[in-house]
Amino acid sequence: MDDPAPATAAPAIDARPADSPPLGFREFVALIAALMALTALGIDSMLPALPAIGESLGVAGANDRQFIITVFLIGFGVAQLVHGPLADRYGRKPVLGIALAAYVVANIVAAFSSSFVLLLVARFVGGTAIAASRVVTVALVRDCYSGRAMARVMSLAFIVFMAAPVIAPTFGQAVLLVGSWRMIFWGIAAVSAAILLWFWIRMPETQHAADRQPFSVGRLGQGWRLTLTDRYSIGYTLASAALMGGLYGFINSIQQIVFDIFKRPDLLVPIFAATAGMMAIANLLNSRMVMKLGTRLISHSALVGLIVLAGTHLAITLAGVENLWSFTILQALMMACFGLSTSNFGAMAMANMGHIAGTASSVQGFITVTAGALLGAFVGQQFNGTTIPLYLGFFVAGLVALAIVFVVERGRLFRPA
């Protein structure tokens, strides 16, 4: 079988029938995608506005503007440790509803910020609030689906979710043409409020009453222990964290790469849209292939492809023959491999975690996002007027992820269904 067997330290795997969403399938996937997309909207709409924000708030260093992205991601990662246990204790709906309301408020505060410090504080708070959209939605999907069916749902959600990186920079650029960067935050607040209303009206509670967990230090510690000792959970989480370091390094660097290296600020939005579009296509393909080929064969092959592409791009850059076309094409192909790898890694990491889905999702999300954000910040801060730091980071991240997967699978890579 393609799905991992339960770890010996964990209790018997949840045998409840799954694959039973509380809404129609299409609306369920669309709502999950919209909730997930709020994070991408909060990150990617900032990219065209970074120079304007820096100039308005007196940020001298170009690399310092990256902290607008980094603090959001760190808050997003750290807070997942809180949202997961709360979702296991009080249910998915109230935790996510309150968090979305807090995200609306944080973006309003950011819109009024008169200093860079206050903006960073608002961004950190916004990241901590919207972290619930990652933890609770994964737990919510796991409440209703498992195994390859969960991987299919997540892939379909990612297709809609990936519209956000295409639309968000365009939205940010359009706002700058007619007004201040502050309007971007007002727009995020309005979209978040609309999705909150949709979620609250249409989505019932999905957590089974038998899975409601008392909020206690002992139980929390047990949930963390099970998550961190299950070989597939911790292994694929660490592999995802390594790859996320490359992705966040790209997000931190892309504005400076397009503006400063290629001198084409007008192409930031279409280049970013091209890379995001390839991720969406990859997830569409995954949703159609995963039930037949299995998560391992697809994700392991894509990971090797990512490493080859990163190494090729690094060699082209070192040879001094890189141009805007080679950058865009290779980056887009690499993002496709990234999407095929991480969507399946996430499903495999959650395979044995059905009985503690909220806690497991929070621990996995904390590791993936926080470690990825710190690695991505390091890569971004190495920006030196070339793409060498970015692609060296991607290449090393891919090798580290492959080594982890090799250990997790005990050398048996590319197993088909």
C-alpha cells in the first residue's frame, strides 16, 4: 500500500469512515482554497509595494524591506503551535472564526501604521492570526478525508489557492497606480471579512465529538510526542521545511531580482504569475494522478527534478549567461516540482495523525513555516546583486530534503501504488 503504516508509539490509527465533506464537494474545496489563499494574499500583494513602503516609512536598506515578509511568516509559523490544540479542544469553527476576525483588525492597524516598527508589529500579529487558516483547514480536511483522497482534495484546493499569488501582486500593483500602499491592507481586510462571513454561514463543525481533546499540558505533550516520533510525520515535515526555505528565499528576493538585476520592474507581476501558474498546473496534474500513481512516486520524482533544475540554473548563473528568459522558465519549472513535492509530503505527514489532526497540523506547520521562514530570510539577506544565493539555497534545500526522504523511506524511493 502507498499509505504509511502507523508508528508503533501511536495508538491504533483512526478507522472512522472518511471522505464525507459537510458541504458539496466543489464548495468545500473552494472554501478551503479561499481560506488558504488569505495567507498568500497577505504575503504576495506586498511585493510590488515594498519600495513604496520603504520610502514612506524611512527604511534605508533595500534588504531591510524583506522583514515586512519575514515577520509575517515567523508569526504565521509560531502561532500554529497554539491554534492546533485550541482547534482540538474547542472545535474548528470557533477557533478559525475568531482568528479571521483578528486578521481583519491587524490589517486595519497596518493600514494606519505611521512607523516601520508599528507596521512590523501589525504584520507579526496578522501572521499569528492567519496561521489558523493553515492549521484548522488542514485539520478540517483531515476530519473529512484521509490518505490519497486527502492529497487529491489538497491538490484541488491548491489550484484555486494558487490564483492568489497570480492575483495578489497584480492587486498590489493596481493599488499603487491609483493610491497609497495603505489601500492594499484595506483590501486584504475587506476580502478577509467576506471569507469569514462565507465560512461562518456555510461550514458546520467537522470535528467528531469523540475527538474533542481537553486542553492540558500532559495531553498537549502527548500530541507533540506522537507527532514528533512518527517517522512519516516528522520526516516529511522536515523535508517540507527545507523546500519552504527555498520558496521563502525566492519570495524575499524576487522584487530585488526583477528590479535590480534585470531592470524590468514592469515585469514583476507577470514573472511572479508565471511561476505561480506552473505550481497551479502541477497541483491540477497531481490531483488527477495521485489516486493512480501514489504520493511517493510523484513527490520523489518531482524532488529529484527540482534538484536538477536548481543545479542547472546555478550553473547557468555561475557561467554568466543567465538572462530574464532563462530565469523565468527555470524558476517556473522548479515551482512545478515544488508543488508536486510539498502537496504530497503534507498528505503523507498527516497519514497517521487522524486522531490528533489539529495538534499534529500545528506542530508540523510550526516546523515547516518557522524553519522555512528563517532559512528563507537567510537566503534573502544574502542578496548581492546576483541570483547565486537564491539558487544555491534551492539546490542545497533540495539535497537536504532528498536525504531526509531517503532516511524516512529507508532507501525505498519512488514506490508506485
